[in-house]
Amino acid sequence: MTRRALVNALLVVAVVALFAVPLLVDGGTSGYGGTDAAVTEELEADGYTPWFESFFSPAGEVESGLFALQAALGGGVLGYVLGRLRGRRTAATATATAIAAATATTTTSGGTAAEADRR
Amino acid sequence: MHIAEGFLPAGHALGWTLAAAPFVAHGARAVVKEVRENPESTLLLGAAGAFTFVLSAIKLPSITGSSSHPTGTGPGAILFRPPVMALLGTVVLLFQALLLAHGGLTTLGANAFAFAVVGPWAGYAAYRLTRAAGAGLLPAVFVGVALADLATYVTTSLQLALAFPDASTGLAGTLAKFLGVFAVTQIPLAIGEGLLGVLLFRVLTVNARPELERLGILKPAPVPTGGAA
């Protein structure tokens, strides 16, 4: 494993740990309610009534599916772009290596021809 | 960060919509200009939009026992400057308002102002200042991406405090209350998002070097002339 890959892997581990540790530490006592919902509940408890409703409110299970769809779309596009960029770099490196090899061959044969002329 | 549908008084909803609209319109023009003048940017622009699309879909647990969303607007603001994110961020919010009943149309202006305007600008400013102070690319990316996240939630808290100032504690007290809900929960998320931003830029510096040089993120490497100079 190269140093670069190691650092990248450690970054991923750090991010996972950052969110896994709170879950482990509190032993499942917290509800992890969303902050957005906490605020609306607080406002409703204070007597505020929303004056407009969403046209379409998916049921809980459908909602989590749609959230997953949003993440999948984003993740898919991100993976596609990063994959293409990486492929472009490796292809460019391969081409550069091939050209260098071809140039080296030409130089060598050129040298041989020059030697042949001298003879 | 999503203020729910109908939860801002009509005057505030209208005011924030009017405040956000010019930024979003300017952002739309910035995206069109970028794609037209630099078609090779399209790929990276897609990555910036995709990053905010993924991250804003994920609810993450925090030390406060609540969960919240990251924003993912920082990398795009650093790469393409903040106006581009005003459009891309609003598209994300519109998707969530229409399909997920998360946020809303009446609160779209306020949410866009926090998520797609203030967040990207704060993150970009923090990135530029950190680099101007002599820091390298990756530390500056960390600071910029984390601050884009945090600034969004501070703005949301301020918007709610302005709409619902407490009679006894006043604006400052209400702001403290909403910051207590949003900003504290958000700190670990902002750090995590900053680390993901660093990871993304580590990958980009290797694989998208020409784009980063053209966008002024990296200094062009000295041309390997094979010692001819």
C-alpha cells in the first residue's frame, strides 16, 4: 500500500469513527431525532401553526427510499466522474510511457543507421 | 437546516425569497458561462453537484444525541467560486422540498439563502483566507468545507430567531436557543465533512491536475523540459 492510499484509508476511518463513536458511547439511549424536526416540534409546542402544507408528503418508508435514491444519484455521478478522471490519467501515463519507449527505439535504430553510414 | 414548509411567517418567507433570488439567478448565469467557456469543466461541475447531492441526503448522528445533515457545498464553492453553488444548492433543496417533504416551497428562499448562498460564501472566504495566511491546499480545504457546513446552520438559527424572537429573552436569547439545537449538533458533522473534502481534493490533485491548475487551485507544475532550460 502506498503512503497516499494509506492516508486516504485513514481519512475514511476517521470519518466513520467520528460518527460511530457517539453511537457506541451512549449505548443506544439517544433517539437521534433530526434537528430540523426538533425545531418544528418546539415551534408547534409554542403554539405556531404552519400556514402551508407540502403538496406531496411521502410515507416514512417511501421517504427513506427517496433519500436513498438522492444519495445513490449523487454517489453514482461522483463515482462516474472520479472514475473517468482516474482512467484519463492512467491512459495518459500509459501513452506517455509508450511514446517514450517508441522514441527510445527510434533513437537506438537511428544510432545504428548512423553507425552503418560511418562504416 | 431545512426550515419546514409553512414554518416561516409569510413576510419572512417572502423576504428571504427576494433575498436569495438574485444570487440564484446570478448562479444560473455563472453555471451556463462556465459550461460554455470551459466545456472541460462539466465533468468536475458534475462532481461538485453530486457531492452536495449525496451529503445532503445523509442524516448523521452527533454527540448531542440528535442527528443532522451535512451540506456538501464547500468543494464546489472552492472549485468554481460560490455563485455556481447558489444554483446547484437550490436544485438540491427543490428536489428535497418537492419529493421528500423536507424543507418547503414557502421556505425555499430562506433555506437557499442559508444553504446555497451563505454556506458557500463563508466556506470560500475561509478557504481563501487560510490560503492567504500561507496554509497549503488541504488544510484550507478542510477549513473551507467545514465552515460552509457550520455557517449554513448558524444562518438557519438566525433566520428562526428573527422570525420567532422570544418575548422574555429577546433576539439574542432566541438565537442562543436555536444555535443550541443546530450549531452544537453540527460541529462533529462539519469536521467529518471537512475530512471528506480533504479526501476528495486528495483524489482530485492526482487525477484532475489540469483542471485544478486552470481553476487556479494549484500552481502549474514547472514544465518538465528535461533540463533544456
